[in-house]
Amino acid sequence: MPDPVLLVLDAEPSPRLGRLTGRADVRYADAASLAERLPAADALLVWDLASDAVRAAWPGPGRRPRWVHTASAGVDRLLCPALVASDTVLTNARGVFERPVAEYVTGLVLALATDLPGTLESQRQRRRHDREGRRIAGSRAVVVGAGPIGREITRLLHGLGVTVALVGRTARRTIHGVADLDRLAARADWVIAAVPLTESTRGMFDTRFFGLLQPSARFICAGRAATVVEADLVDALNRRWLAGAALSTFQEESPDTGSPLWDTPGLLLTPHLGGDTAGWRDRLSEQFVALYERRSRGEPLPNVVDKGLGHVPSSDLAEDPAEH
């Protein structure tokens, strides 16, 4: 009996799949060849995190893989009506990026509180940099997105003495509902976005939202780029509606040299670096191989995405789309 066909939407460097030798017929595709090769695949590994090829190639003739795994936390680049309506199981890389992203966000909080960007610019200009930093302990943060990344950010900020309000779609236990967001954001020193991209979160951080914030507040986006209206954030910073912001994802990866993002006062740009810690690709490969082995043994897969919601449901509320 031939080995199951595992198709990889590839990117350099390729995943390490040596443990599957003799158990899978591993084939590779790029955006141009994906649609042609999909009908032969039993499973698809989406290794190219920046590609929209699955969404474009999925509709069409022929069979489709029964299982798709994406080596990313977000799944918005994959989902299309045909995939959502299919019986294909979709899994994501939950468990790999939570701690690195939370550490990264904590670093951004520290950098903004101590004006590290200004200090580095003064060093480049060989001049003294006098400033008064802000104490982090005792400050207040709102983390928007009650998935594993948002929860890990909350834990680390608690360790710095920050009072944190965690916001999900629906209130439960220690989590506020989205109905509380405006009230909490208006009093926050830090607003941290960690939501996935769904129809309800697209563009949720806009002029109206930034107008709620204190002039001393800082905004950090650790989630999907399209949840932030970039032009509105640029305008709010230029008007000094808030003291600063940091973006790690962008509508265009990366912004072109003429983008106003580069010159916006108080805006720190860190292009998609939050989860890129040493060995992250190896961890993604190991995770996928472990999932493949579980599936081969007939065991249920973890990290199954609810395709209608666009995320892995929370264990404490199966229909909370504030997951990531």
C-alpha cells in the first residue's frame, strides 16, 4: 500500500520531516503549483506562513486533503468559503508562539516605558539623552484577546506588577467581556491587542477606539495586522491622542519605504519578530511530526480550528472568538 501523500506548501528553510521517512510520501508545492497538486494529497502542511495560496487554490475540481495544518497561530490566510464548508480538519501551531510573543510584548512595554528608542537615537547622534521614564509597577493594562497568547502576556505583566484586565468576547470568571472594553481602555496605561482576524475583529482598533485612550497611553499590537486601521493609528499619534505605539504586523509585510508608518512620531516598528526565537522552525517541525504520528495512530488531534469561528475554541468557552 503506498504511503499517504503529504503535500508541503514550502518556504525556505524547509521543514525537517526526516522522522516521517517511510511513512509519508512527502511532496512539495509553491503558490503556482499548489492547485494542481492538491487533489493527490492526503494532508497539507502550510509551511509558508506569508502565503495566501491555499485560499486561492482550494476552490476547484478534484478531491482535497482531509487534514490541513498551518505552521502559524492565525488561520485567516487560509480560510475561504469552500474550505470552511468542507469536512477537512484544520489545525494550527498553538503551543509554539505563546511564550515568545508574550516575552516580546513585555520587552516592548519595558522599551516604551524607558524610552529606549529615544536613547538609542541619541546614542546614534552622540548626544546625551535626558528623560523621565514611567514606572511599570502599578500601571494598568488591558489585554484584548483571551486566547493563549493573551493569557501568557497577562501572566508576564502581572509579574512586573501591572494590573491587567483581560478582555474576551464574553465575560467569564477572570475575563471581561468586549462590552467592558471601552471603559477599561479609557483608564489604561497600556492597551495590548492579541486578537485573531475575524469579521468581528477586522478594523476594531480605529479612530473611535484611539480617541478613547488617555494621552499618556501606549498601544501595542501583537495580533493580526488587519485588526488595526493603520491610517487611523498614524493620525492619532500625529494628533498626540496617545503617547506611543508599537506594531509587529502590518497590512503590507513590510511597509514600503514611502509608508507614513516609518516617520510617525512615537511609533515603534518591529516587523513580525514576536515569535522568532532561536529554533522556532525546529519547534514547528517537531510539532507537526508529532501531530502526524498521532493522526497515523488514529488518535484525536489537538489544536483543531473551528473554521466557522476562525480559531481554536477556548477550553473554558467553546464559542469565544478572542482566541489566537
